Amino acid sequence: GELSDQEKFCLLNKSSLLVVPSFDEGFGIVYLEALSQGVPVIGFPKSIQFFADKINYYFIGLEFDAFKESEIHLRDKIVKCLNQVVCKNTLSSETLKVFDKYYFQTMYNKIIND
């Protein structure tokens, strides 16, 4: 079912990892939401590359190409991410520096108010 923003961010905050094994991804707001809570992401390569270029932190997650990689590869990447030392506070604060720029509500408000 649908979650409120508060419920969504509460669940993400309690999470260790977000896995999005899709074949294609648009902008990937869910990546940004997870990263803003200090949660690394395994997901679509273009989305991971985009956020890795924007967020000043050494590890935001791993790419998973569902066209080229098997569920075994995904399992191995999950294990690797869960074993990676991530400072949730630092990842969160570095993400929040760019979050406002890309968050849908912010973009919507700018369009409406301009």
C-alpha cells in the first residue's frame, strides 16, 4: 500500500540497503530518498552513476544491470554492500546537500512559483 512521506523515511532510516533490480529507471527519486537517509543503493547503472557523480561520498552503493547480470551477481552485491562500512550520517548529510536541488517537490514548487 501507499506510505506517507514520514512512514517511508522512517522505514528507510531503519534500513541497511535499498535494492532496486529494475531493467530501466527514470530519474530514480527512490535512490535519492534512500541516500538521504544514509542508505546505500543497489540499482540501475545510469542512476547509480548519476548520483555517484553528484554526492561527495566514497560509497553510495553498487550498479546492477538486470540485462547482463544474474541473481547470483545480485546476491553477491548485496553481501558486499552489507559488509561495506558506511557512515549513515555522512552519507545522509552529503546527499542532503544535493537532495533539495533534485527532489520533485522542490522542482514542482519552483515551476509553480516562477
